[in-house]
Amino acid sequence: MKLALAIASLIVFAVHGVVFYDQFFHKWERYQTAYFDQARSQARSELERAEMEARRPRIEQILVTNFGAARVDRCTTCHIASDDPRFSGLSHPLKTHPYSTALGDINQAGRWVRRHKFNDFGCTICHDGQGRGLTEYYAHGEDHYWPEPLIGYTVQHTWKKEYQKFLKGKEYMQANCAQCHTEENFAGTPLIAKGRRLFFEKNCYGCHRIEGISDGTLGPELTEAGKKFKIDYLWESIVDPRAGMATSFMPKFRLTEDEVKALVIFLKSRKGINLTETSLALFRARLNQDSAPPAAMSQPSLPAPSLNLVARGKELVEQRACAACHKIGDKDGGIAPDLSFEGAIKDEPWLLEHFKNPRALIPDSIMPAFRFSQADFEAMTAYLISLKAPTPPASPAEIFKLFCARCHGEKGDGQGPVALYVDPAPRDLTKAAFMNSKPRERFVKSIQEGVPGTSMAAWQNVLSESQIRALVDYIFTAMVKERGRELKARNLPEQNPVPSSPQSIARGEQTYLARCTGCHGRKADGKGPNSLDIVPRPRNLRNSPFIQSISDRRMIESILYGIQGTAMPPWIDYGMSQKDAGDLVNYIRSLTQASGRRQLRAGR
Amino acid sequence: MSAVHDKISNDTSLSSVLRQLPRNLWSSVFRHPLPSSELGQAQTSFSNFFLHIHPVKVNRHTLKPTYTLGLGLMSFFLFVILTVTGVLLMFYYVPSTDQAYDRMLDLRGSVAFGTFLRNMHRWAAHGMVIVVFLHMCRVFFTGSYKKPREFNWVIGVLLLLLTLFSSFTGYLLPWDQLAFWAITVGATIATYAPFIGQKIQFLLLGDNVVGQEALLRFYVLHVVVLPLLMSLLIAIHFWRIRKDGGLSRPPEAEVAPGASEIAVKLVSPPAGKQSFGFMGLVRGPFVKVGNVPDNTVFSWPHLLTAELFVFVITLAAVLVVSLLFHAPLEEPVNALHPPNPAKAPWYFLGLQELVSYSAFWGGVGIPALEVLLLLLVPYLDRSPHGVGRWFAKERLLANTLFLTFALFNVGLIVIGTLFRGPNWEFVTPW
């Protein structure tokens, strides 16, 4: 035991030795001693020499209280020569901070005078990093927990290798310049201006909200992006949106390296509140914002108006990056429907109204309502109307591939490349139980006239009736495959047998709450608790264009006899009468009338 | 010896006074010189404030390292290390949400020995949770909670709870992401108690979320309330060890005969002084002096060397770990950006794992039952057999049950710590 005791004691002493050594032999002391030595040898007067002689290493710090929360910058403990012009030739850390007219420094007869004096500004306000650290690892923010590494200089080891090379360069510091120099076209921050321009040009603003600049709701808010995220995350989220979140449907924009960098710097400069703003000013701005949309939003930089409306529309559509989501010709964003033959399947009023408020026509659409001017919308509509369909190919298989496969999928299973983003989802045409339960006439009609309230367009101007019938036959032989029984028309009234009345609606609501909310949801928006487990998803019963387009007979039939191939059960088996179904129809129709009115109001 | 002492103090000339000053100072503080006789050994233990908590003599069995493993002492020394480093850290810490994290950076960056102090405090705290738990296992597996030590077991369980709570309250103080979310998760577990859950959380946090009020409350609990309570309970815990007849050991008959019979040689006490008592010769709760087989040794130096050994080992371990590993300090608090998964401190991850199955049972039901059972252990197991031996055959059932209990909790903690990834889904750590 004595030996063990001796060893343990030795360890205790050894550790003390190491700790004491660490504590009393700092790297920064060596830097400071080197600085004193060199400054002494360069001293021009005896007094200066004596002053240098008397200086002893100590922790230097700058307390910055002028800009936001107080900062403690101990950077000058190592970078002790940063304000001593004689050391411009040396290497870091004993190097003079460069002087530059771009920084506002003034050369007065060979003597530089700094505009941003270190005593007033400190260091981290421009450079980021951790002002309190005294080792390179912590001070430069190499510690990956530190949210603000030296911007443009330090890359943290957790950052992806492939992006690291893009994330260096002093231009990144413009993000910090913009904390005080908030003017949109400030000469010192050209990349902020460029990033802001791109933010509008690439339609980022349609999905993302930045307070005072844009108010998109589809994507995450970016008002404090610069505070929340490091530049590696911003870079990655722009060039590869799905890397961070697999379910993201943000498009991969075709951006050059410089453009991504400008966007990253612009976003890095968004820190919610900048140093020139007071909370009072922010509050005032917010009060005023409630009445008017952010000024910047309604006037994104526009191309010069041209005489030809179609040409101008084309210019706008290209510039606004519509193809970041949609397909137009050979450009394909892979998220939204094909616009290449929009003129053949949509008409002008529909397009114009859809531009202004996509959700008035397709209630569950993810397309943002862009706030372009009326003239812009008209030009873009004119351009889209000018896009006509090619002559349909001869065989139904090729027709399907050209017009249908983007949503319904090559195999017709409803898993087309954009199916994930289309709501209601494209019909799975291989589901025999459903396909065989409906008369073929209904499919012909859906193709001819489209399905209101959904992304299914009307193809009657592109395809002739015989082509459509051939297409339906092709779908049944190639995709449905199973042959169904002969369908017998059920004995159901064409009109709802129960006249709509407040009493009937109230009875319908009772039935609805008792029977339907599990799937269709309490709000009847198709998002009940069971809806996530059900494919196809339960119908959104507040989709007014759709609900208004279908007959009472179809609704009653769907309720009483169910919809084969879906989770909708035949409620007649559970004792529901035609009268109950009639009440339900009245209730459902009352919902869409109300919500239809609401949507119209919102669209106006 | 005392005759010499008297002679010196009688000489009152100045030079003599000065010459004798060091020795007088010394002997006024330490009443006895380093003991050279058994009487001296007994007197030293008896008259020194710091030593008088020891019996003059201890049973040989108590000193067997394989019996106690020194775990109880280790817990105490960790508590001492924590107190010392904690007090030093208090000089630099401000329990304010604006300043706490900056103070951590200062400790790491510019305070002399700051990093090391923080490392020591952190690792000693984690170590104490482990060691206290192991100490409890030792006491159970050796059946040491049995009559007359029932209540000391109860105090031990309370001390375990206080240790956990001290560690939990300290976890928040660095005010980084790790701290914030661990406490948020931990405090949420408290809300699963029926009826009063929300109130408990509010009482603990002083708010509905972890914020300035919570930081202040945790600070006060951590540096004042809990250490005081623990000191009190530790004192009682120690005191009862002696009043309950020293550490548990097998009944005397079981000890192989022959090792004893070393009677204490009585040096005739100086005239006018009372004879020193054999207060240390305690077997059972009452002092017995008599001609029973003596199986004891003097505390000085045997017990003290053992204690010193445990102390140095403990200190060395804490120092080495603190030198090799830095206490974590993550991002500054961002209340809008929870890490995924947000995990409680590791010793509560067993609870969090249970909570992921059932909020009530994991957060309240099972832990409350476990604590209740632990407290009741000595009152449920009344059989007097198997005391003082590891894994005694007579205690097979009890030991198996306890082992299951311990492994169950350790297993849950291991799963919660290593095998749970984002969204609390199962992941493998390799």
C-alpha cells in the first residue's frame, strides 16, 4: 500500500506541475516579449526605449460599449502590434492591421489615421471570433461550439470539406459592415447589395420571410439567419437544400459560386436587429408594417418594360426563376407542374387569378402568392398563354408519357417526380379497386375538363375525344390490368333529397363530428389524426372549387357506398340513411360556401 | 514527558520564552506529540477535533480494502474537493443570464487555473454521482443496512438523492446549450407528476421556462441549500456509523479465532488524571469494555493511513481526468434552437428513456416507487443473516433483486446516453 500511496502522490504532484507550467508560460507572453524587444530596438527616442523596457506582459483588452451588448476583446493580447505602423512587414500575430482608404482610413502626410479606431470598435465587431479567448483555438473560434468564428478566416473542423474552400475571404466581413452601414447601396458592401438583389431575382422572397423585406411563409424565416446560422450551413442550405432536412422542397437554384457567396453574405448580415436600430425604431417600423406591406417587397428590381407583352413576360418568367420549381421547355425545377404548354390547358382569367392568389383556385397549392405588379402579371400571363402544346404523339403511351407522367408517374402509380408537392396528390391509376369502381365516362370527363381545385388540367383543347378515349383504354389495359365487374348504376337521387336548412346543417355537423373527424379532421381540411396513415389522403372538404364541382349524387354515393380502393368506408353498412347523408352534404357544402367567401376576401 | 513539559513552561525568562515559542505554539495547537506509545495513539485520536470522529480503535475487518472498497470515503472526499473547487469558482461566477456564459469564457480564457478548476469541479461531480451509487451497491451487497443500521441506510438514500439534485442544479450554471436544454428536459420530467407537476416545475424554475429566475434558484440551491443539507446529513451519517457500532462486519463468532487477544497495555495514568476510556471499543451500539476477544487495531495510524490513501487516490484520479479532458462548454443559450435530441444530464437519461415510453410512469411513477423501495429496504428485509460479507448465500434473493434493480437503471442510462439519436430514435454509437 505504501508503494501505491507513493505513486498516487507522485501523480498528484506531476499534475500540479503540468498545470502550473501551463498557467505561467503562456504563448501570448512570448509574443508580447518579442514585440517589446523589437519595439525597443526600433525605438527612436530614449524615452520610448525606456517605456518599452518597463513594459511587462499582461492581458490587454478593449471594452466596447458603444455597439449593442458590451464586448470584451482581448485580441490585442497576442495581436499587440496591430496599431503600431512599424510592424506592417511582419507576420501574424505581430503584424500591423492594414490601413486602407476603403476602410475610411486617411493618410495625412504619410501618417495614417484610422477611421475605425480599435479603442472604440474593438475587433470582434468586424471580425467575429471570441474576444475573451486567449488561445488561438478559442479566440479564433475554431472550437466548433462557438457560433461566430473569425469570419472569412477560420473554418471549423465540423464544416463540410467540399464547402470549406468557398468560405474563406475577407469579403465575408461585409456581413458585419452591414450591421452599421445599413444603406442598401453602401459602397463598402457591394456583395450585400448583390445578395439582396438575388434574393428577389431568384424569388427567395416568395417563400422566406425577412422582417421589413419579405413575408413568404413556405420556407423558414430568415430575419435572424445571420445570428442563428454559420456560413457553412447557409452555403449548404442554398446549394443543397436537402442536405440539412431531407423533406425540404426548396429547389436547387442554378447559381454561380459568386452568387451563392453574395447570398450567404447577405443572409449572414441578417441578424434581426442591427446596431443602428433601437428597439423603439423597430417597434415603430413594425407598427407601420401592419398597415402596408414592406416597401421593398412590392418593388423588386424590374427589367425595363418592353413593348412586346409576350417578350416582356418571357423575360420576367425567366428572371423570376419560375423554372426553379416549374418546368418550362428544357428548364425543370422538379417541384411544380409543367408550364411548357400552359396556353393550351389554361385560359387567361384563370392564370391571372391564380397568379394573384394561387390558393383561391387550388386551395392546397404550395405556390406562393408573389406580389408583382398587375402589369407584370399580365405580361407573364400573356407569355404563358403563348405557350402551346406540341401536336400530340400518335400512341396513347407516348401521350401519357408527355402529358401525364410528370404527376401520375411513368407507371401511372401516382408517384411522378412532382407528386410529392402536388396536393391533392395525383391519382394512383394502378389501383384497380378504385379504377374499376367508377364508370369510364368519369375518367374521360376528368381528362377533358380537368378536376377543379386540383392540379389536374383540362386537356380538351390539346387532345381530341377519341385520343382521350384511347388514352383511358391504354390506362386500363396497361396500368389497371385487372378487369372489373360490369357496373350497375345505383338507385340514388340526382339532387340532395334534404333541402338545405340550418337544422339540416346542424344535424349534418353532429353526424360529421361523430363519424368523419378521424380522417377528414375537425376542420374538415382532410388532416384528421388518421390522415397520415392513409393513402390516398382524405379529401380536403374545404376545397371549394372541388366541392362545388361535384354533384350531390356523387357525394351521397361516396358517403353511403364508400370509395373503393381508398379508406372511405360504405357508411350504409353502419346504419347511415340517405337522409343522414343528405344532412352531411348540406353541412359540407355550408363549409365551402363560408370558406369560399373567406378565400375571395383574402384574394382581393 | 509531561514532566518535561512542565519544566519548560516554568522558565519565564524572556530568552527562554522566545526559544520555546515555536514549541509552545505547536503544543498548544496539537495537544500531543506524534504518538509513540499506544496511549499516545489513543490520546491523539481522542483529543484532536478532526480525528475525534474516529474511534480510538477499529476492527480489523473495517480496514479490509476489499470489503468497503473505500467508496464511502471516496464520496466524502469528492464532496470535499467539490466544496473547495466550488467555493473558488464562486469567486468568478455571476448567476445572471447576461453574464454567466461570459464568465465561463473568462474562466477558460483568462482566469488563473480557471479551466482546471472547472474541469475538477465538473468531473468530481460526475464522479460523485457514480461513486455514491456504487457505495450504495456495496452497502446492499454486504447486507450492511441491517439492524441496527437501518436509519443510516435511509440517510444514505437521502444523500444519494441530494447528490443527484446538487449535480442537476449545477448543470444549469454554465448557461450554455447543453445546460439549458438538459435542465429544460429535466424540469419537464417533473411536470408529469399528477396534479402538482406544473406547480413543482414552477417552484423549481420560478417561471414556466428556464430563464433568469431558474438560474438564480438553481444557483442558490447549488451553492447554499444543498451543500448545507448534505453537510448535515453527512455528519449524521458519520456519527451514526459510530453509534451503530462501526462499519458492519460479520458476527464476531464467525471471525477466525487467534487473531485477537492483543490486550491494550495500560500505561499507568499520571496522578490526578482520569484513566482514558476505551470509547473506541464499541461493538454494537453500546460501549463494552471487557475481556472479549480483541480484534481491533488503533485508528492511528492504521485507519488514518487508509483514509489518506483513499484521499490521495481520489485526488489523483480527479486531477488526471481534469488534465486530460475539458469540461464541456457548448454554444451560448439559444432558446429557439433545441439540439436534437435534447438530453437531460446523463444520470437522468434512464428517466428520460422511461419517459419516452410513458410520461407518468417514467417521470414519476417508477422513480417514486424506486425511491420508496430503497428507503424501505431495511424495514422490509428483517432477516439478520448475511451481514458483513459480500454476496452472502443467505441473501441470494435480496441481492438478485437489487442487482436487477441496479442493472435495470444502469441499462436504461446506457441506452439513453449512447443509443438514442435524433427524435429519440435508436442509433448505434459506432
